[in-house]
Amino acid sequence: MKKIIAFGASLSKNSINKQLAIYAAHLFQNATVEILDLNNYEMPIFSVDREKENGIPALAEEFYKKIGSADLIVLSLAEHNGAYSSAFKNILDWASRINAKTFQQKPMLLLATSPGPRGGSTVLEIAKNRFPFQGADLKGSFSLPNFNENFNAENGITNPELKSELLKIVNSI
């Protein structure tokens, strides 16, 4: 049975990206899903001075180990001013001090959504270009535009074309 680690790269308690990541992770057959909450990995802002004085935080080590335990990572990125959320970036910065290949060559389904028509496509493109250098084995990516019109808690993705597109990606992984 495949172990999936899924999370939304946001601190929001009602994160639409976390909702999308959980939904997508549960589309996989014969898999167990562990959901990470970035609120459980809150650390000081990364700096080389802090690292020199205090070492790498235990929470960064824990996050890195969670990634290492996965057979597949399902990650949905929140877009803050066209880039990663600062919370996610900070976790990534700390974990990269353990290993620059933070994602440890794990297969990854990369997602993004937003309330707007671009669906987090800017941050998705940044990650698609960057994450392979950090050890992600990108197997697919998907952007869900207009989250509030195309997703609900009971049915997940409600737009048939978008749902079909995601299912095609999931079935290819």
C-alpha cells in the first residue's frame, strides 16, 4: 500500500489548498494518506546566524523525516503575492539545511488553487521550475481556477472538465 503525504502550503485553518491536496490524495487507489498541517512546523525565520547559534530546529528535522516516509507527496501551493507562502518557504529553507534535495527524489503531484481565474498558476510555475532542483520527482501538476465556483466539501471538484483533467493525471501516476 502506497503512503501519501499531503498538505497545503498555507497556515490558514480553512486553507483551500489543503482542501484540494486532501481531495486529490484520496483519489489514489490502494493508498494511506497522512495530512500535514504547516501550523505544526512553525519555526523561527531562517537565517545562517540562527542556525550557527542554535542549530537546525527539531521541527525541520521532523518535517524532513515525514517527507522521507512518503511514497508520494501531494502538495498544493497557496499563492501569496505571486510566490510561496512565507510559512512554507521558511519550512523549506530550514529543511534544505538538512539536505538540499529536501524532497528526497520522492514522486510528487503538485497542485495550486485560488479564488481567482488563474488558480495559483504563477506559484505553480515557480515550483515546477524549482522543485526538481530540491529533489522532487514531479509526476504531474494541476491548477484549479476559481476555487469557490469549482469545488465544494461534499463533491470535491464540481466542474466535470477540471475533475476529468485531475483524474487523468492521478491515473497516470
